[in-house]
Amino acid sequence: MSIGDEAERFLASLAPAAGGPEPHECLRCFVRRMVSRHGCDGRLRFVRHWEQANPSASRRLVADLEERGGSCDCEVVLNVFGDQIPAPTRPLADCPSIHSRTGTSG
């Protein structure tokens, strides 16, 4: 990894989750989108951001994710949801929250 790439990752890890979750955006879609755009810093940064924006989230959310192999944001995407991390420019066309807002179907 070049020093430029390393610096970029470091700065991205300091940035807050830009914009936060969209209204009605599920945890899966939010974390996939954020990890795709900002990478993973080895923490549950985006999971916790989503949890704060969704007061009805389970009190055991983090514990449940960790029990299922999600100790950081990228592990939540890969191990818990069994997804790939999409390229930053790839739209999340399979996001159910997008379809429910636009009225389109998959």
C-alpha cells in the first residue's frame, strides 16, 4: 500500500459516516454502502452510527453481530450478511429500502 493510500484510509477512518442512514435504510444496506465508500477501520463505526440513528434497534445489536462473526463493519458485511463489498460506484440495486421508497420492484 502506498503512503498516499495509507493516508487516504487514515483520513477516511476519521470522517463521520457522511450523511448517515437514509430514512428507512436497513442496517445491511447502510453498512455495505459506507464500507464501500469509506472502507473499514476495524471497528463497528457504521453499525454504531446506524444504531444511534435507529432508536428502535435491538439493545443486543452489537453483541448479536459479534456472535455471528461481525467484529468490525466489513466482517458484518462479509460474515453476517454473506455479501460482497460493492465497488463504490455500483448502485445498491438490491436494497429493499430503495425499492420501497421508489415503488420499483426487484
